[in-house]
Amino acid sequence: MRRYYPILIIACLLFFKLQITGQQINTAQTKVADSIQMDDQQAELLYNKAIDYYSEGHTDSALRALNSAIHLKPGFANALNNSGFIKYILQDYLGAFVDFDAVIEIEPNDKAYFGRGLSRMALDSLETAITDFDKAIDFEPNYAEAFYYRGGANYLLGNYQLAVDDYTRAISLKNDYAIAYNDRGSAYVSSGRIEEAKNDFYKASLLDPTLYFAFNSLGGIKMNLGDAENALADFTAAVKVNPDYYYAFNNRGKARFLLGDYDRAVEDFSKALELAPEYLAALNNRANAKFKLEDYKGAIADYNQVVEYNPKIAVVYANRGNSKEMIRDDKGACTDWKKAVELGFTKATEYLKKCKKYE
């Protein structure tokens, strides 16, 4: 299950410019009042400038303009709200929380509660994030994004049925909500509802063909159901969208392994390792494929690296022992099989029957 924080819905960010008018100041007003009005007008100009900066992609400049506006006009709720969303985008989650919290003190509204919920979620305060999403929904009962992110918080807390319910509500409000279909699929997987998960991942990939992780998840389900050939097509779609997605390269390698295409499986596992050199699953899988190709020394070299990174994976010792047996390193094989048994891989007890003469 991917994390939620990078997928930000910013429909509520910088939603309008202020209409600035040059109202006449009564001559009886004090200089202080005159100064305050001038500051307010300057703050509103800066606010509008921030919108221009943001629309042009100058996020840092937008934030500086908003900060200046807030300095001139403390309690400027719109500026604080938008400052919070920009800080969230910049991954300053604590700063975002402070801004949204200030808005809620001044002018409670659905956007501010939603933003504070996002910030709390990013800070791993999931229960209080849910409370904020609840508040956002109280203000706006049709707030699809609030249901979606509340579903994400429930998922991370292990409340899978609540997550399914929230994603379902989000989808009912926004029927082309591809990411909600994807994440409901993940909640279905965690609930053991595999067919429903498969349908959701498929729907997500149809609605948004750039969701590479939806293709990967769909392929994973198909492979687990014994359909490695169609899974292969899904993993290929995933890496076509995101050529750096090493999980999908590893999974495509597994599909090719199951289909007996060991050479190309090695290529995929190698690509996964090129992208993520310490990805042990791909290293172990490549070793298994090399064993099938009778490249026993190559397999041993990969198993050695797995053991170096993590010396407690029992099956790796068993498989390395099998590889050593194939190159007539019987003593080394027996040492590995014995270690596998010690770590709980009882099947290696059968292999140890060959080792009597080395005891």
C-alpha cells in the first residue's frame, strides 16, 4: 500500500483573488486606522500576487508573498489557509499544521479542517487526522477528498472495512476517482476480498492509465491466481509508465520465472537491482533464476549478498546449499543446510541426510 502524502488534492488552494477597492477614508478616522487600511490593502495585493506566482509554478515566491501578507494583516484566513497548503506541498508538515490551526481558530471551515487533517496524517497522527476529516465532512457532507483521505488514515490504522466504506463514499461522489478505486482495492486485498480488489485495480487503471502502481497491483493479483501470462502484461504496463518502478521489474521477473523464461527473468531482476541495489527480494529471485539456468556460481554469488545483508533468512541458506551441492562443494552445502534447519526451515532436514559422512 503506497503512502498517501504525495498524492495531494489541491482543488481548494488559492481559490479566488480578492477584489481590492480604494474605499474613501473618513477624515475623522485616526492615522492608526488609515495605516491599518493601507496595510490591509497591501496584504490583499500580496495575496493576489501569490496566486499569480503559484499559477506560474513559482511556489517559493508564492509562499513568501503570503507570509508578507500575513505579517501585514494578522489573522488573514485566506492567506493562512493557502500558506498551509503550499507548506504541505513543500513537505513542511508542521508549518502547514500551524497555519491550518490558526485558520480554525479564526474562521473554522471545511478546507482548513481538511488541510489540518492532511498535516496530521503526514505527521503520523492518524486518529486526530480522522477527527479533522470528520469535521471537514460536517461542514461539507459531499467532500470527496475528505472521505478519501479519511479512508487512507483508516487503512493505515488497520481499519480496513472503515477504509472501504470511506473510499466507496468518495467514489459515489466522484465516479472517476481513479486513486480511490486503487486504494479501495488495497483495502479489499487486506480484507481478503481478492476478486473485488482485482475489479478495483482494473477500474483504476482504466480511469487513469498513468497509475503504474494500479497495474502492478492488478498484475500481482493475477499472478497469485496463477495467471502469470496476463500478469506479465500488467507489469509491463507499469514499467512503461514509470521506468524507475523497481517493484514492477521484480514482479515481471517473477512472472517470467513462473513461465520458464529464466533468461529474461534475470534481466528484470537485474534491472530492479540497478534501480535499487539493496532490494533483497530481487537479489534472491535472481539467484533462483540463475540456479534454473544452471549458473550455480552466479546463484551462489547472489545468495552470498543476500546473506550479507540479512543473515537470518532460512530458505536462502537452503538454496545456497543446493547450489553448492551442484558444484560438488558438499561440505559447504551441508553447512548451509544445517544453518537453514537452525533458522526454522525444516525441509532442509531431508537434505542433511546426505551429510552423514561430514559429521
